[in-house]
Amino acid sequence: MKGIIYVINLSEYDKQKFINIYLETEQVNIPVIMYAYQNDKDLFDFCAKFLTNRTLKMTEKDYQTLYDIHNTMGYTFNPLEIIIDEFNFDFPDGLTARELLLLQYIHGKRVKGQVAQYFFDDYYLDTNLTLKMLVKEGFITTKDYLFNLEYATKPELQKALKDELPKKAPKSKYLEVIKQKLSDEQLKFYFSNICYKLTPLGESVLKKCPDIGEFHNSYYRYAFDLSIDEYYYLRLIKPELPTNDLIRLLINAAKERKPSIFTWPTISNEKTEIVEKVEEVQEVEEVKEIEKIEVIEEVKEEPIKENIEEEKRSGTDELSFEAIIKKYQDSGDKMSLKVSDEEFFNIVFRKRETEKLEDKPETKVEVAEPEPVIIAEEVVHEEVVHEEVTLEPEVEVKKEVELPPIKFKEEKAHEEPHRDFDERMIIEDIPLHVPFLLNFIISSIICIIIILCYFLFFT
């Protein structure tokens, strides 16, 4: 989110390493977490979860520690930016957003009960240490015996009365008898350390962000991976806005945030890095120049081959381009004069070249090593002369071969009425419906005869 900087500090106390973080803004500084990590991988996993695409600030010493781990172990995460500055790290006073969430959650929960797992999975919060701190600082208490009496179980109530009431008696009866018979000292003895209860100090602190639990349970926190610390910051500077509006601000900031890939530059070797970059640029330019030279040499060699092929191809016919167009154009649509020679020859002479390869044996051109260009030109001239002599007969033969099929098709179209004239007439003279009529008439006559015989016989 814009305007928020995550200030980082790496410390060690009693052989335990910590990463300490707070939010630095123009309005207020907000504590985030003091996390005791186990190893280097645990540290980078924590940073990847909470500091990705965020602006960080740390000392040169702490950055060098992270850089050395990244360089040696290969661990990484992708902050948006890292600001390196020399400063004294002063952790702000007050509870973090995670601690406020636990404070709101723990009210009325049993001391010996289990705390929800999401406090560690989602927030990396050590609940045991945090609860001890909250009790020590006076935000919660376990010694309110009247409060604990209400949350006590039936076996705990029976233990205090020493089975004076039957086990089937309701809990309300137990509470009534205990309040009448037991003194305050007895109540403290039997009903302490049962449940956590908010103290007035804890209740006043929760008023700063009373909807911290509502944000935690919000679907959008999971969908957009929203930060509970940034929500706490928005709640402090905009206490009048409802929860949904603050969540919407975080969603818009998350959509505007673009993923980044951090390159982890060195600090102490900035000059050497610049020299290495310059040398890399020079090497790239030298490679490009070598490639250009190779391309130029290839371009010089290719026109020689193309000229040879064009001379071979041009020797197949003496006609000019316009003459060929006029010769092979259709009667209706005329070919465009803008067609290139290469495209037209690919169309017109494709068939001729294949026929020549089939009719003629392949001629191998032997090129001498000392002067390849001169020998190739001599061979080309020989082939041109040879093909000029043989061009006209091939064109005439193709004309003779192509014309008969056209005439044959036309004669065939004219001869179709005369071929097999008698057989066709015989078939056409007999209509298809005649056999059916004959059969119908004969069957009708037979039926009439049978009916007449029947009447004559019985009458």
C-alpha cells in the first residue's frame, strides 16, 4: 500500500534470532511482529509470506545478512523495494494487530483449552508467549473467580461443594448453593485460572479496532491476501469508515500492486558490478559485429548462386516476360503486368522443369576450388547455349500434346448423340409404365372371370 514502509531489524537474544518489523507512515508508526525464526529458510519463508511486493527499510548490515543467505543458500523473496539507511530501530509501543485479534478471541476461553491454529498458520504468532505477555501486562486476567464461576464445568462445581448436592441437580442449583455457602477466599481457591477475561485495560485497547475479528473472518482477506497490519493502520487513521469501505481500499491497493522480481544487488561491490556490466555490453556488441560480418559474407555468396539459377532459368526460353504473359493469358481475365518475374516463372515453368528433369539426365557441375565463381559462370554459359538450341522443339511438342485433348473433348461432345444410337432408341421406345399396365389389365381380367364363375356356379 502506498505510503507504508515496513521497517526491518534482525536481532539475536539469548542465542535466539528474531526479525522485528513495524510500519512506518506519515501519521503513525504501528508495531507488526517480533518473530523468533529457527533457521535461514524459516526467515525467508516468513519474509515471502508477509513482505512480498512491499517497500522495506533496513540497515546495510541487515541487508548484507539477507544477501549472504540468498547468495549462498539460494533462498529468495520479492519485495517491491529495499531502502538502505542507517537508523536506530525503536519498536513502537502498543499491541500489534495480531495481538489485538488474539485479545478479542481469548475472552471467555479456557486456560487449558487449545487456541485456534490460524494464529500461527496465518500470522506466525506464538500464542503461548503472547498470552503470558497479555496477562503480565494486565490486558487479560485468569483470577476473576466470579467470572470463572459462570464458565466452570459441573465437575468443578461438584468439587467445590464436595458432593453436597446430587449429581443430577442442575447447574443453576450448584451456582446458587456455592454463592451462599462459600467465602471469597474459597471461591478464589476453587475458581481461579479457569478462563481468560478482558480487563478494563484490554477493553479500552480493543476500542481502537473493535472490528479486527470481522476483518479476519472476511472472505476478501483470503481472496486478495490482505494484510491485517495495513487494515489496523487504516482503522487508526479513518475510525469513522465502516469495515467494508476499509476492506475495499485494501482491495484496490492490492489490484494496483504489480508483482516484482527482486534482483538482490550488492552494496559493497557497486563499482565492480558497473565494470562487469560494461564488459558484458562490450562483449554483446562484439558478438553483434561478428554476426553482422557473417551475414554480409553470406549475402555476398547468395547473389552468385541466385544469378546462376536465374541464368539457368532464363535460358529455358527466349521469350520476354511480356511475350510470355501474352502467350499464356486466358481469353477472359488478363494477367497483371505487375507480377514479378520470379513469381511468374515459378508458376509457368514449374511443370517444364520437372519434365526436363525426367527426360534429361542430371548434369553434374564440377567446380574447382581455386576459382569457384569463374567456373560457375562458364558452366552457366554452356548450359544457356545448350538450352537455347533445345527450347523451341520442346515448346512445339507441348503444343501438339496439349491440343489433341482439347479437340478430343470437343469431338466427344459432338459424337455423343450418334454413338450407340440404335441401342439407346430401343431403350427409349419402351416406356417404363407399359409393363405395369399390362400386368394390371391381365390380373383384372382374371379376377372378373373368377367372380363370374363363382356367381354362375352358386346360382
